[in-house]
Amino acid sequence: GENVEQHPSTLSVQEGDSAVIKCTYSDSASNYFPWYKQELGKRPQLIIDIRSNVGEKKDQRIAVTLNKTAKHFSLHITETQPEDSAVYFCAARKTNTDKLIFGTGTRLQVFP
Amino acid sequence: EAGVAQSPRYKIIEKRQSVAFWCNPISGHATLYWYQQILGQGPKLLIQFQNNGVVDDSQLPKDRFSAERLKGVDSTLKIQPAKLEDSAVYLCASSFALAGELDTQYFGPGTRLTVL
């Protein structure tokens, strides 16, 4: 069935360093890949997304890359700040459905 | 604009009791979703509505879970009777687009359910 794997489960970086989170998906019909940030006790919030017809998208310190052939996509955060500390979830959506399949999450800790 | 509203924020019940959660989506959003998020996992879709109709309820445990969106706006999710494994955060999300169209899903703050 549909599956999204996410790695690593935890990531600790020093403030100013870069962080990379990787996800792989199983369904080649997936066409939309959002990333959500969830702070402790709060709602998931969309931070960036990418569609299958694009290989890379950037928004200030955040970028996402997509490799359709390998069926994986990655989140890149540069110049990390303590307020980037949260759990990050990737997700994949299959063409012509609204169903998002989420990864298991990555807990990012940025130390000052 | 106001976000997705949910209530209550927290609920503690004993197993075999019933519980109901309420969601008010962002105004004008046609599609509404209920997700279950077990601690340490990503959200899992339970049911999707477009207006007052069900689009996808394939992952809803229908022997104990039910949901409705009678007037196409607010929605309620009910569990009857609850089991210990139902302990989770129940997230409501909404999107402006109709089912099948690509659009951002906006999440509510969730209801944290603890079943003792």
C-alpha cells in the first residue's frame, strides 16, 4: 500500500548549521509533496510544498528537492535558528485524490 | 482570516465511554478532513467530506467511529465506545478546493484524547 518513510527520526544541529530531512514514497502516482512543521502541542503548519512537475523549490532559508525517478524528496533548512526546533512531517498525495500520507516525523533540535 | 477551530482541546474518558469532537473549518472551505495522530506518528486520515458528503472514509473504524457534516460547514466526530488505543490527538483540517483539486490543507489545534 501507500507508504512514506522519513529519516532521521531525530536531528540535532548547532545554530547556523544546515539541516536535511529525507523522505521516500512508494506510490509513483504521487504528485504533491507538502512539508509541515509542528511545534509542541500546536497544529501542523505548512511550510513549503512541491509538485511533481518541479525539481526544486526555495523559500528563503527553506528548500525542497524532488527526485521522481528515485521517489524521494528532501527538506533543506539553512542557517538554522532555535525557533526552527519542532517536529517536521513530510507527506505525499496521490494524483486525483486528496489523501495525504504522512511520514513518521523528524524531531529537529537547534542548539544556540 | 480565522483558522480551523476545534473543541474541546483536551478530553479524558474511561474505556467504553463515548466522546464527541467538534470542528469548525475556515469559512468557505468546501473540504474537511479528520485525522488521528498517535503520539510519535504522523497524522492518519480518518474521513474526508466535501460539503456535506463523504469522499473517503476507508480508514474510519466504522464499528465505533462516526462523523457527520450535516450542513456542509461544522463537523462532529464521535467515538462510541472508546478503547485504550484511541488515545491520540484528533486533528481537523480544511481546504478551499473541491475533492480532487490540489490545495493546501489547514489544520486545527487538535483535541487530545486520553482513554483510561
